[in-house]
Amino acid sequence: MDQPSSLVVCQQGHTVLYPAALDAIANAGTDLAFCIQCNCQQVHMVALFAGDGPRVVASGDMDLYARFEATGWPERIHTDEAGLFFYRELGSLDLALFLKG
Ligand SMILES: [Zn+2]
């Protein structure tokens, strides 16, 4: 089993894990994003840009999940031994609009 990738997402230093396969997908040229919660119950939206490392692009409360759902960006599901992991493909323009809205 591949080790998951990890990322520090908040100022408290909480780390979240996501499938390393997502890094591979991003490195192969597909920008993608997912929402994930840390231990302080904050929701973080993490973007993986092609050829770049993961970045927290937005943080907020549960409302961020709803906004992320509402984007209509193509939903993808990665499945591995750890279970299902939902993410979405995005374009850089999509993200700019999301962050403005
Ligand atoms: Zn936290």
C-alpha cells in the first residue's frame, strides 16, 4: 500500500492525509482540489496544481463543503485500501471565480 501524502493545513499545525495517487494525477497534468477537515473542525480546500505541491487555497466552516459541492466541477473518486476519497478536477479560472465568490 502506498503511503498517503500529508499536508499541514492550519496554524495549529494539524496534518491531513490524502492519497498519494492524487499527487501523481496532478503531476501528470490535471489540476484538482478537495475539501478536508482538520482537528480544529475547520474545513480546508486543498488544490493540487500540475507540477506543483499541494496548497490550502481556502479555509472556513462546513459552508465551504457546500460551496465546493455547488461548483459542479467534475467529481472523481479515488479508491484504495483506505476507502473512498472524493476530489474534483478544476481549471485555474474556476478556482479564481470560486475564491472571489
Ligand atoms: Zn486545525
